[in-house]
Amino acid sequence: MIGTIVLFNNNSIYAKQAIWRDFNNMKDLVAAIRNGEKNDNNINWEKFQDSGIYQNEDKDSKECLQLAHKIGNNLGDYEIVHCFRDENYFKNKYTEPETPEPQPETNASLNVPEPQPETNASLNVPEPQPETNASLNVPEVPETNASLNVPEVPETNASELVTPRSIDLNITVGKDPIARGENQMVTVVALDPTTGKVLDRVFIKLEIKDPVGILVKNYTDTEGNLTRTFKIGENAIGTFMISATASQAGVQSMKSLSFQVQ
């Protein structure tokens, strides 16, 4: 008779048992996790909440662990380590940073010098002299830019900047649906609705939220074409929501798009 021998290593045993069962405080549990003695990336949240380790922790540590579980719909040993080292780790990581409001463009921001009043000195025109017989015998010559030594002034960028009355926004994604753990690419383009050209010097804000409404990515740019790539979490599944805002000189446009993670 041929038999089958199944060997279990220590890690396999720990994965099936509560990794906190041999400890009375989170400090000793974290030390065991960091030393590789304990390992479980799918901790039973209900049982862990009833454990003495969780019950003896302060309010901030409990809130950190609750947020870690909510984000991934799961609690892993590495997330316990994060909360032990920094109670605000997940709160700071997933809190939306403040974005400065766009400021109206001025001559100073465009590096266009203020126009100065013309004087005889700037035009290289000599001061008028009292008339003499010689000057009376000279026929009048109409003045031109050439005779005044005034160089032709090329048009500046300021004359080319025309603020659109509205902004068209296009949002596209690389894959929809997309699998967990893959890289997703998101592109936002701000267009002039009249010419169809990509706008320049336009403020774009891009936000991406997971299926439970937590902000996972936040990007900004001042160009009309913004493309970013990020990795989908291994525990994420459901509908992700993308929202984009473009603004320029008081004109603002908003658009949203969703994609599915399987």
C-alpha cells in the first residue's frame, strides 16, 4: 500500500491558529511578527476584537486597526505593526491633502513687463531746436517707425492667451474591468471646446476612490494632459470612482468615470 506523508511547517500551523493567543500585549505580538515567528495576512477580525490584546489597547490604536480592516476588508499582521508604530499611519495615508486654489493669471505670472509711457528718449528722437533759415528750407518728411528708430515689437504670449468660455474634460482608463494587483492607467485631458486643442496653463485635480469611498489616489497638474498609473490593491474588489476637475481663469468643469475591479 502506498501512503502519502504530509509535512506541515511552523508557518502553516500559525496560519490556522490565532497568532495573538500566546501574548498578553501588542508589543510582544509585534516583536514576534517582525521576527518572523508569527505570520497571518488574513486575521479573523471578529475573534481579534474579542482578544485581550485588542481590548487593552487605547482608543487611537483601536481606531487605527478598525480603519486598516475597513480599507482592505481584511486585517493583516503587517497592519498591526503599522498601528503599533504609528496610530495615525492609515489616517495620514488616506486623508486627502489640501490643494491650493488656482490664482488668476496676471502680467507678473506671465513674465510680461508692464507697458511704459513712451518718451522722446525711448524713441531716440532729439529734442526740438529753434527753427533757422536752414531748417525752413527743408521739406517736411512724414515720420515713420524707421525714421524714429523704433524697432518693431513682436506679439507676446499675452496676446495669444484666450480664456475659453467652457472646458471639455475627457477621462479614460487603461482597463475596464481590471484584475486585482494589476496596474491601472488613468488619463484626463482638458480641451478647448471651440478648437478641440489641449489647453495650456489649466489646473487639473484628479481623485480616485475605492469601493467603500476611501480616497486612495490624489493627483494635481497645471498642464492640460494628465496621465497617472497606480497599482490596484490585492484586497480591492468592486467599483472604483474617478472624479476630475479642470479650472482656468474662473472657468471650471467637472467630470467623473468608474471602472470595475474583479
